[in-house]
Amino acid sequence: MSPVIALTSATGLVGHVLAAESEDIHLRGKSVAELADHVLPSLTAAMSLLGTQHPDEADNFRGTVLVAVEAAAGSGKGEPSPAVAVMARKISAALDAA
């Protein structure tokens, strides 16, 4: 499964939000570090907001993101590279930090 399929297969409120085309999403950065500086805190903030406003959707969001991460890491095709494994742990930690 590709990460895009994982994200577009989401259900519930998360699925509706991910299915909507948004012009509000702007990822700036030319390096992984710059992107991570933006994305990881945003994942934590999203989990915090969902936990407050839609607690049942927080688990849905976390699961959806982790399925996409597993798909990107090539789950089922052997072990991911060390760099991919580290980033997957960072994403998981950002989701759990809320």
C-alpha cells in the first residue's frame, strides 16, 4: 500500500479532512530537517486539538498517520533503512507527545 492510498483510505472526520483539497497546506523547507521542524510539532498540535475536541478521532488520526508511515517505510518488503526507521520513530513520538 502506498502512503497516499493509506491517507485517502481514512474514515471518519479524519478521512473527510484528508479527502478535502486544501490550499492551506504549505510545506516549506529544502531539507528533511527543515520539514521535520514544521511537520513534527504540527502532528503533536493536531493530536492535542483532536484529543480536546474529538477524542475518538485522535486515535483514528494517529492510526491513519502510522499506516501511511508504515506504507512509506515499505512494510512487508523487508526492514526499512535506518534513516527511515528513525524518522518513523520521530513521527510516532510526535503523535504521542500530545
